[in-house]
Amino acid sequence: KGKAEMQEEQVSFAKYSEFCKNTAASKESSIAKSKEDIEDLQAEIGQLTSQIGELGREITQLAQDATKWNSEVEQAEADRAKEHQEYLDQLKDYSESLDALDRAIAELKKHSGKVAQASLLQLTARKELPLAARRVIQTFLDEDPETAREIGMLQGPPEANAYESHGSSIIELLEKLKDKFRSQKGDLEKDEMNAQHSHDMVVQDLKAQIKHADRQRSDKEQRSQSKSERKSAAGGELSDTEAVLKEDEDYYAELTSECEQKHSDFSERQSLRKGELEAIEQAIQILSSPEMAVDGTTARDQKYGFVATSFLQLRSNVKNPEQARVAAFLSTEGARLGSQALAQLAGRVQDDVFSNVKKMIRDMMRKLQQQAEEEAEHKGWCDTELGTNKQTRDTKSESLDQVSSEIEELEATISKLDSEVGDLTAAVSDLRAAMEKATADRKAEQEKNETTIAEAKEAQHAVSKATSVLKDFYAKAGKATALTQITIADIGAPETFSEPYTGMQGANGGVVGLLEVILSDFVKLERETTMAEAQAEKEFQKFMVEAKRDSAVKGRDSEHRTRQRQEAESSLVRRQQEKSTTTEELEAAERYYEKLRPSCIDEGVSYEERVSKREDEIKSLKEALTLLEGGVDFSGRSK
């Protein structure tokens, strides 16, 4: 009984030790996985925090830019409205002046040949001219004193119809004045159109920048919101993982402590049981020693009242009358239990001498008991090995499924990151190409504009110089020749000329006027080219700033995803190695299981059935032995 209990305790503790080993390994793996997840989550949260901060700064800058550009639009609109009003006022003045000149010319033509000689200055006082016309003439004379002096030369004592000879000159002068006002009005309208166009372009550009900034800000706000949500989720996952890690570490500490204590207790218990069995064996040897015998019987025989008889006096071939009865009993039990061993023993008991019968029965009992112990020991070993093997196969299968799933996720993550890095790299390359092209175009445009401006300035200088030469000539030509007051009839000479020569006065206005128009065109060309150059440079700088910022953002995103891909590849290599190792361990466990099957898995009669049958055989042998010993069992009780 002590050996059986000791064996059962060994089997039980073997199962417990395997539980401690497997559970500790599982918890160690879970703790390592939790720590790795915590590191990944902390790194992700730190990266997300940095990205959210960067996006926040970019959103703030975009909002400030949009506010500034809106202010510039409002200021541009206000300035344009003011300029337009000034234009309307000047246009009204020109229109009214032209109308007044038309009426003045009509009035002069109406009275031509009927009025006394008068100067242009005197016309400003004539009531028959419209008031507006008189004001325009007076303004012209105030602004052009040279013309006033020229007209003053016509003044003299009033003569009848003397004005007729000079009326046409005054009308021509008013016509020229009208042409001058019309030209200035045209220039005013062109300037207004150009100013409106420039204003529209500036406002359109500002609004486009505002729209682009709003779109970028909206996109960055969405990205910031998405990253904030992921950061919050990662924070929750981090808290959950830390809680799981603490639970696993606490459980692992308790498990380790308890398993170590159980191992210590088991060692002490086994030592005590071993000592107990040794003491019992020693006591049995003492009780069975010759010193305990009295008159040929042992102390046990005397205690239970056995009569000391020397069997040496009996013939070795003498049979006990109970021998046949015992043989019949064993034969019947053998048939009932289906025990071939009992049936064979029954035959031997029937045929053998009585002195050997009890020895055969006791030998059979010891053999069956030894078989029971050996099978119990083997059964305990098999249970331990099968249990350990099953738990190993289950654990490895679960680990293999998990690591296979993780490998699939990592491969999908790497594929996604490859695609994202490729897109970002292509986008950065496109931006760089666009910046290089924009830089080359800007340089070519700048060189062209600078050449145009330089040529316009040189042309202005040349035209101004030519105009000055012509004006000086015509000013001198006007005073170079004067008419005498002698008529042709006075001297009887042939007719030559009747007026002083002052140069090609008819072409004067045309040539000088043409040069002035050309000069104004070159001035306008310089101004417009300068404005276009400034606007192009502004747009170029804006594009470069945005492109560089966008390229930097995409570059950082590409670097971040590249690092993530490298980490994923490292994890993939580890998981693949882990999968290979786990597969080998699982295959080894499967092979060991197949090796255990023949000797440890019941294919026919179960272990319990064999134990029950063996116990029945031992019980029958004990009963047979009792019959041979005179109807008294081992405990000394009579049947």
C-alpha cells in the first residue's frame, strides 16, 4: 500500500510539474509579447504626438496666411474702388470738356466772318460761347502760356471783320485741344482697363491661395483628427496591455512561488515515504528471522495457534485432501474470470504434490502483484507522458496558428507600406521635377523681362531725346521768319508767299505727337513688364515655399513608413523563425505521440479492466490458499 501511494503521488506530482512547466512557459511568452506590444504602442503614441503637433503648427500657419490674404483682398478691393471712383471723376471731366469744345467750335464756326478781330483770350469773355467752353479755353491757356503768347500777337486795334482772317487758326487750335483731350481720355480708359485687369489678377491669385490654404487646412485637420483618434485608441490599447502584463506578472510570480514550494514539499514527502518503506521492510525481516522461531514455528504461528508440526516427517508426495477442492475452485474461477493463468494453475495444483501447491499459489500472487505494480508505474508514466505530450501539441498548435496569423498581418502591412512609400517617393520626385522646371522657367522669364525693361528704358531715353530736338527746332522756327506789311501790289513783284515760314507746323503735331505716343507706349511697357515680373516672382516664391514644405512633409512620411517597414520586416523574420521552430517542435511531439501509442493507449482491454481482472485473480488465489491452510485466512479469521 505504501508503495502504491508513493507511486500515485509521483504520478500526480509529475502531472503537476508538467502543469507548472507549461503554464510558466505560456506566461513567459505572454509577458514577453505584452512588453513588446507596449514598446510598439509607446513608440507609435510618441510618433503620433509629434505628427499631431506638426500638423497643428501647419494648420495655424495656414489659418494665419488665409487671414492675411483675406485682408489683402479687402484692401485691394478698397483701393480699386477708390481708383475707379477717381477714374469716373476724371472721365466725367474729359467728357464734359470734349462736349464744351464741340460747342465752342460750333459757335466759332457760326460767327466766323462776322465778329471783330479778337484774341483767343478775349473769346473766354464772349457770352455767345457756352460757359463750359470758356472755362476749358481758359484752363488750356493757363496751362499753356506759350500758346497764349502766340495768340496775343494777333491782338490789335479793332477793325471790322478783322477776326475772319484768324478765326480758322483758333478753330484749328481748339480742334487740336480737342484731339489732345480725346487722346488723354483714351489713355485714361486704357489705364483703367489695365488697372482693373491687374486688380482682377491679384485678387484672383489671392483667392486661389486662400482656397488652396483652406483645402490644405481641411485636409490636415482631418489627418490630425484621424491621428488623434488613433492615438486615443493606442492609449486605450496601452492601458489594457499594461493591465494584462501586470496580471500575468502577478500570476507568474504566484505560480513560480507555489510550484517551488510544492517541489520542496514533494521532495520531503518522497524522502519520508522512502524512509517509511525501508522501516517496514526492516520490521518484516526482523519478524521473519530465525530468532523469532519457537519449536520450529515462528512467533506468528504461535500467536495464531498453529500447531508446530515438522513437515519433514511427511512424505514429499503426500497430497492434502483439500488439494482437489482447491484445484476445482481455481478451475471454476479461471473459467468465470476468463483467466488462463488460473486455469493452468488449477491443473498444476491437481497434479503436483501438496508441498509445492502453496508455493505455486504464493508465487502466482507475487507475480500478479508485481505485474500490477509494474503496470501501475507504467500507467503513471504513460499518463504523464501523454498528458505532457497533449499539452505540448495543443500549445504548439495554438502558437503555430497565432504566429501564422501574425505573419500574414505583417506581410499585408509590409505590402501596404511598400505601396505608400512608393507613392510618397513618386510624389516627392514629381515635386522636385516641378521645382526644377519652375526654377528654369522663372530664370528664363526673368531674363526676358529684364531685357524688355532695359530695352524699354533705352527706347524712352532715345524717344525723349528725339522729341526734345524736334521741339527745340520748331520753337526756333516759329520766330525765324516774319512777314513785312507790304502787299504784292505795292512793289509789283510776282507772287511768292504771304505767310511767315515757321517750319512744318502741320506735321509738327503729327511727328511730335507720334513720338509722345511712342514714349507713352514704352513707359507703359516698362511699367507693365515690371509689374508682371514682380507678380511672377511672387508666385514663383510662393510655389517654391509650398512645394518645399509639401516635399518635406512627404519626405518625413516616407521615412516614417520606411522605418515602420523595417520594423515589420524584422518582426516578420522573427515570426518566421518562431514558426519554423514551433513547426519542428510540433512535428517532434507528433512523432513522440505515435511512439507512445502502442504501449500507452489501450486498443482492446482498458487498464481499469485489467486491474479489476488482476485483483479478482489475486482474490481467488488468496481464497485458494485459505482453503489449503485449513479454512483460515491471512488475518486469522475462520471461514
